[in-house]
Amino acid sequence: MRVPVEITYRNVNKSDAIEKLIYEKVDKLNDFHDNIVSCRISIDQHKESKSSGNSYHLRIGVRVPPGKELVVRQKSTEEGSNESLRTVITEAFKTMNRQLKKLKQKQRGMVKTRVESDELAK
């Protein structure tokens, strides 16, 4: 199933290469959780001083049943270039993959639970 994707660009020029990368990463999210309802991505570039350069801010919001929303925020401090934006996107999706994997394990009951000291005494 193709995940519905909504991409918002703020102060960033829309690029076919970046959009293609995002869609590839979103398609791979299904490997970690197969019930994704929606995916919203926001890419923002803040104008800062010349000495610190421009930084990218990326936010990924993914909704999965029953009513769960996972959010990842990634920020770069490198000078604005396509390569640094690609790095921010890649790192943010790695984090989202880990979150989805952890959520799926939790939903399946595969997460270890903590044993209380009273139970150990028995």
C-alpha cells in the first residue's frame, strides 16, 4: 500500500532529486510498520548569520493505528547545500525507522517487561 505523503517546503527550493529521495524513504517505512495511515514532512531553511550559515529543519510526522503519531525532528547546522539537506533527510528517516520498529514490537507484545522485586522474591 502506498503511504499518503504531504511535503511542505518553507524557504527551500523544491527539487526533484530531494522529492524522489523522500518518496523512496517513505516507501521503505512500510518495511518497519505496514499500517501507516499518513506521513507529513516539513522542510524549512532558517536564514542565519553569515558565520553560522543556513540550517535545515526537517520534521516527519507519521500516523499509525490505533491513533499513534510518531514525530521526528532533525536539524542541520551545516551551510545550506543539497548534500547537507540529503544528510538531514537520511538521518531523520533512520530515526523514524527505529521508532516504527520499536512501536511495532511493542504492539505485538515483543517488548521485555520489567520484573518487580516482589515477584523475584517468590
